[in-house]
Amino acid sequence: MKNKHLIIIVIILSVIAIVTYPKKEAKLDKKDENKTIFVKVKDQDTGVIETLDLENYVVGVVAGEMPASFEMEALKAGAVAARTYAMYKINNKTSEYDLVTDVTNQVYLNDEKMKEKWQDNYEYYFARIKKAVEDTSNLVITYEGEIISSYYFAMSNGKTENSELVFGEAKDYLQSVDSKKEETLTTFKQTVKFSKSDFCSKLHITCENITITDIQKTASGRVDTIVIGNHLFKGTKVRQALNLRSTDFEITVGDDIIITTNGYGHGVGMSQYGANIMAKDGASFEEILKHYYQNTQITKLSV
């Protein structure tokens, strides 16, 4: 009789626990790996906000952000970085959508745009990127248990940059590291020419006396500050105003203004071409990610 009463009490308590147990938000959880996470993405061309499955979204981001011909381990690293950045934005959203589809956040291509980009190679390239995403399903990068802001860019000048020098906020996992062999790439350098009037107009300075002085560089070799004429500029502002590929630049004043840049992108986080070089040298996607995002962990994500 006592056992019967005990069974009834256990059943009642179990029902109460099920009814009152709070629902979980999307967080890190190593046990439950099969739930679907959705992301709200605003198309910058149309203004339409679309709700996408996170994994399908990551396929579109890797397609938009990385050459599909890259080594598989580099594509996997790109997939994890893209997924991590998406989750970071979801967890820190400030509007009705989580991300936009251009370089403001991450470039995202839908199926139609992928077909337009790859033409006859669509099926082959889509399959490669799909595999990279599936093989890293639900993996994200964390630092001290928190999902990181996983910035990445195209190509370094041989080193990555400290986050505070570009985005104004120091993060332990976004500090400068070596990114070797990128200077051997044929697209490493770019030279652009401006007329003096165009150069001055873009920088909002007078053209009476164009002088380049007092160049201060960061430890990674990028321009931190520079004086042009009598005006002090941040290297990041010059890059933005002149639409330069990098803040590692040299300016030559002659009949025209000649600027040579090294690398491509803001320089913070993972270099995509650097990742591809590491993959060619035998590095796994985990090794690539832990090199560019120092002291981080690769963790399973779930709901």
C-alpha cells in the first residue's frame, strides 16, 4: 500500500515538473544537437526580411564570402566563422532582423544568385560548400563560454590586426597573429591612381599643398594615423574615403596620386586566404580557427 501511494506521489510531481519547467532560449548545449535555429535576414536590395534555417543561411554566406574552389578545411573554417557571427548577432540583436545580406554584416547569396555566380559550375560548387557546412553542423566558436564576434576578412598583409585599432574595442581573441605566405599571392598588392582633385575631394581637403608626413603604423604594419597636408587622419578613415583594399598602404605624390596597398580587408580575425594557405599546408579547420581566434574553443550549438 505504501508503494502504491509513493508511485502516485512521484507521478503527480513529474506532471508538475513538466508543466512548470521553463523553456530554453537558443544557447550552447552539448546534449541536444538536432533542433532547428532560425535567423531573420534583411535583403539590402529589396528590404524584405526573410526567416531562414541557420544552416541554409550559412551555405549562402560561405557562397558569398569565400571562393568555392578553396580547400575543404578552409571552407569548413569559413562555415564555422559565419555561423558564429550569425549567432553573435542573433544574441545581440537591436532591430526586428538579425543580419543584412551585404558586407555590413555577411554577404549572403540565395540559390538564384549562386546559380548566377557559378553558372555551369553551380552543382559542383554548391555541393562543396554544402559539405563544408554539413561537416561542421552547429559548431560555433566560443571564448570563456560565450559565442564570439568572429570577424573575418579576405587577405592579410602577413599579420592580422588588433580589434581595438579597427573597431574601437579590444577583445582577447581578436589580437594580431601571423598569417604567413599571403605575400606570395598574385593579388596581394594593388596599385590605384587618383587625380589630385579627386584625391582631395574624397578626403575633403584643399589641394594647394599635398604632403604626406608623420605616418604612424601599428605593430602589424598598417597605417594607424597619417598627416596629409595639415590634416591628421586615421588610416581606417583614409581607406574608407578612398575605397582602398587595406590600411597597409603607401602614398606617392606626383602628377597624380599613386597608392599601393597590401592585403585586402579590415585585417581583424580570420584571413580567408590565410586559412586556405594553412589548409593547403595540412591544417584542419579547428587548427585554422584556433590560430586566428586565440584561446577559443569549438563548441556544439543547440536550442
